[in-house]
Amino acid sequence: MKIVVIDYGLGNLGSIMNMLKKIGAEGTISSEVLDIEGAEKLILPGVGNFDQGMRNLSTLGLLPILEEKVIRKKTSILGICLGMQLFARKSEEGNSRGLEWIDAEVVRFKFDERERHIKIPHMGWNLVNICQKNSLFEEMHPESRFYFVHSYHVVCKNEGDILTKTFHGYEFASAVRKENIYGAQFHPEKSHKFGMKLLRNFVEFC
């Protein structure tokens, strides 16, 4: 199976490749249209700023091929952290339009005066609570823990698009899915056995 990890200048590409190797999957890091065109599965990682992410995808000329593969050809894609946020319509972090694949907005964590002790960014290990049965979380332990580093999170208009929720001051969507589009706010490539299981599920079942 040809898995392409999209290189648009933002993301833990090496860590993702190492994790794919551990589960026996072959991956390629690429920003080439032809590689993405031939991919059977796509991974869009991301660490950084929303506007920069959209700008980089546009500058590399990847927006048309991603729209073709994901929306028209229904190729499965996994967005990680910023990669997942780019699936939304827009973000409080910037002015750019997102990919608009999921009816959602990206907002910054907001806490009132009584909750000022809660840290932003949300960083470290946390539980994900599975909201609906899905192949991405197939046979996943009900108290799976994943590694997070983020100050912004996705707010979905449709509750049915939310796969998991996590608590950090309040509940937020920590994984989403719409048809062939999957997103994880956490970093499976940094989440040891739970991350390995999730990536294996994505490769084998999604």
C-alpha cells in the first residue's frame, strides 16, 4: 500500500515515518503532485500556524490535487494536530480559509477567571473518550491516552463528525471523521502503543 505523508514544511515527518515502519507499513514523504496522485492513503501532519499551513499548501500547488484525491476520489486521509485543524472552514488563529472539508471552526482555549490555573497550550498525555464506534479506534482500550500539544481546538457544527472528546478545562473534540476524512488533534507518532494502534487501524481499516 502506498502511503504518502505530505511534506508542506510543517510537521513531525520523521516521527511519523518511524511509527509507520514499526507497524510494518511503507510510507513516503513527499510534496510532489504525482506522488500524492498515486497514493492509496494520505497523512497530513502539522505543527504551527493555521495561515502558514494553508499558505504552504497553496504555494506548493497542492490544493487542487488534495481536493481531487480526498473529495472526488474519496482517498482516506488522516490529519494530525494542525493537519486536522486545516480540514475546518476557518480558525481564530488567522484569516485564511481552511480546506472546508468539515463543517467546523478552530478556536483558542478560553477559560474564565476561576480557571486561570489551566495551562495553555494543552500539553502532555490525556485520555480520549470514544463517542462512536469507528474503524480508526477499532479494539482501542477504552482509556487510551495520547500526547497533545495545542492551544487551539476544533468545534464541529455536526456532533456526528466527532469521534472522540477530551477534557482540558472543558470537553473538546479530539478526533473527527467525515466519510474518508479522519483527524486527530493529538500526536499518534508520539503516543507509543496507543499511537501505533491508531495508525495501524488507519492503514488497515480506514
